Amino acid sequence: MAMFKVALVQKEALPNNPGENQKRMVHWIEEAKGKGADLVLFPEMWSNGYAPPFPGAFDNPLHPDFEAERKQWFSQAVTLESPYIHAAQEAAARCQIGVCTTFLGYSQGKYQNRAILIDREGRILLDYAKVHTCDFSLEALLTPGEGFSTAEFDGITLGVMICYDREFPESARVLMLQGAEIILVPNACDMNPARLQQLSTRAFENMVGVAMANYPGKGWGQSCAYSPVVFDKEGVYTDNLLLKAEETSREIYIAEFDMDSIREYRRTETWGNAYRKPGAYNLLLNPRVQAPFVRTPVK
């Protein structure tokens, strides 16, 4: 495959309404197919629009006065056997398109921020729980995932990292070491130049393509895609931004990755895993947190 086309869904989800968002998800999958996409990518926690269970929950998610609201929020969590997931699988198979959809998930006693990758036949290829949960905010209610993984789709190795995962270089690095050629990034936050540059940098330093889908809104939006290719064949710098949406636009955008060009670049350039020195990185596995990074857990 020379060109890999990823549809970035920059649309609104209805707050805490998985049933309505299931309908919207299927509709946008169908529209993405009509645009010629190979795969469609949704923003983070599409099932509930990343909406809080009560006012102020982002700042104080464990407030004792809102136990009933938390229970109601958890009751809407999606399992892999739920109608929400079956609808995504059916739409993927019917439209013959890949789908990366997202949801507040429940599995084995854990509530998690999750994403799944579905192939053109409706089979789940990858089930990922967000590792770097925002423990200083609403996601203190959730259990973080325990690792990253990749899957083959149309002969391309894909990985997923969700929103705040972006801010830790290790996320994309581990996916690159597992063979990822393209990293899909469901997102739900304001996007500023620093955060956009993080995505560009993850693409550059790991020689992977990056595609991000975000919710529309003032200061939000800007769904985007980056190529890892930052130098042309003559060694001249080239901008690796493939696409960037406006903040408030409500559209489906098609990001095109030239896989032949990306693979040739990966075979010849110096980043990624070409000249790493892992023996010098032992400290990266030390879990100790020292000042000034010690934080008081959300209670």
C-alpha cells in the first residue's frame, strides 16, 4: 500500500450518552468510508464525550457529595460484549474499513480509558487501556493500563497512545520498539503549540507517522497528522506536518501517509532504534519519584 488514509473525526459527542454516541460513531464510520479512508480514528472516550459525572469533577473527582453521580457514570461503561462495540465491529465489516474507537471501559473489575482497533472484517486487533492516566484530575477514578502493544492492519504496524500518553516520550518509544510504523492518538484536551510540537517530535525521533483526532472547540480541535520524514533525499529539511484542522471546525479530515516514502526513510536514517545505547538508560526503569516531582494523590 503506497498511501494509507486515516480519517480524523473532529466531531462532537453527546455528554454521557453512549447510546447516541454509538449512532454518531456508526454514521461517521460510514462517512469516512465515503471519503475513501482506510481507517477511521475517533477522539478520546467517544462513548461519553470525555464528560465529567458532575460539575467540578475534573478538579475534585472524589468529592463525597457526588457518590450517586459517580455510580451513574460508571454504569455507562462499555464492555467488549456491549452493543457499542458490536455496532463498531458491524460497521467496520459492512463498510470494509478499519476503526479505532474509544470509550470509558469496564473489564475484570477495572474502569479504564480504552481504545480498540478493529479490522475490515470487524475483528478486534488491539485493545488498549490508557497508561498515563491524568491522576491529578478526573482519571483518578480510573485504573491505568499496564503496557503498550501493536497490531498489523493492511500490512502496516499500528500502535495507539491516548492523549496524556503523548507527553511521555516512553509511550511512542516503546511502540516504535514494538515495530509501530503509524501511531494513532485519540485526544480530548486543548491543543497548543507545545502539545502539537510533542506529536511532531514523537514522529521525528521515532521515525513513525502520527495521527491525532480531537474534539472541536475554541482552543481544542486541530486534529492533525505528522510524517516522520523531516529531510528529503538531498538532506534538506522539510516540514513534517501533513494536516492540521482548525480549532472549531466539525469535519472528518483525511490524513494520507506515503508508506513507501516512510519505509524508505526508516531504512536509511539515523533515528528510531538505529543508534540507541540502551545500556545507559537503566535509570528510566527506577520508579522512585524525587522532589520537585512529588505530588499529593487526589483524595
